[in-house]
Amino acid sequence: MRLLLVEDDNHVAAALSAVLARHGFDVTHARSGEEALQALVPESDGFGVVLLDLGLPDQDGYEVCGKIRKRTSTPVIMVTARSDVRSRIHGLNLGADDYVVKPYDTGELLARIHAVSRRSAQEEVTGSAETQVLLGPVRIELPTRQVSVNGTPVQLTRKEFDLLALLAQRPGVVFRREQIISEVWRTSWEGTGRTLEVHVASLRSKLRMPALIETVRGVGYRLVAPAA
């Protein structure tokens, strides 16, 4: 898999590139936001994942993420020292698919890279015969992966859409956390639990319907279908 590593620290980039290469990745290193955007021009060969450090010298990392999402659907994993939930939600709202908080374990990083790349590949497979789900004012278009509330489009990341679509399969039914992580992230890795919480919070915020996804304490989540 080709991977775009956006990192301004050459020493960090060299060490990480070596690790990624040992695990079969073909790494292209961009030292700034502008280099990253140039590497992602439409006519370039596609990357499987973008690993984006937020501490860039020329542009704010969040701004770069937004620009990347406007020109490509390539999965983006943010690397940040900001561990607060608000910062993570902001990144997800801009189109990031996942995040890793510094200092991170290499195994964690590899697990997240493989998880987002698997999900991206699976989106190429055609879905079920059902084409849409209606939940009161919420419309979920499965083939086009589009969501709207009262006719207004809502931009979701891959994981956010997959999470919403999964819960919408059976409104009112509680999905265990382990089940959601297995279905959406295709992993049983325990560290993904925190990512699930952030994605749920982001969905509630984007849809402007905090009560749509109910937390069942100690178990998981369920979707509460709103009135039409």
C-alpha cells in the first residue's frame, strides 16, 4: 500500500518510514501541508492512507485535513498531541477518518492504518438491495453514502456513516460496544473503544440530534428513531 506521511520532523519521519517499510508500506514523505497537497493532485497515483501530523510549519494541520478531504476520499489519520475530546471531534468534523494521540505505540498506529484501509476497500463492494433508511427527518442513502436531516445534507466521514448505518439497521436494538467495533472497525483491538465514543459524539453534533443515539451504560449504544 502507498502511504503519504505528512511530518515536518525529518528524524521522526525517517524512523517511522523505516518501520512502515518493514510492514510493506511504500511511503512518500511530505514535510509541509503544501507538499502534501501537491502529492495529492488528482492525476497522481493513489495513496491508500494519509498519515497527517497536525504540527506543520506552513499551515494548520486541521486546515490541511479539510483541503485534503475536498480533493480526495483517501482515508486520513491525524497524529496529534491534543488528547481532549473537543479537538478530536473537530478533526473528525473536517473529514479525518481516525486519529492517533502522541506518544503512540507503533502497534496501535499500524492497527489503525490497516483498519481504515480495510474499510475503504470494502466500500468498493456493492451493498444490499435496500437503498435508503428513513428515520423521521433523517434520510440515509446507502448506495451513495449520503445523509440528510430535513433535506439538508450532512457531511460524514466513512466511520461516522458506517456507525450510523449499522445502528439504523435495527432502531431500538442495543448494539454492544464490542459488536460495533467489530463491524465498523473490523478489529477487536481494545484501544478502539475510545475512538467509538468520539465518533458517537461527533455524529450527535453533526446531526444536531443528541438524543438520536442513546448510550446504554455498560453495554453499548442504540438508535432511538425520532418522530417523523
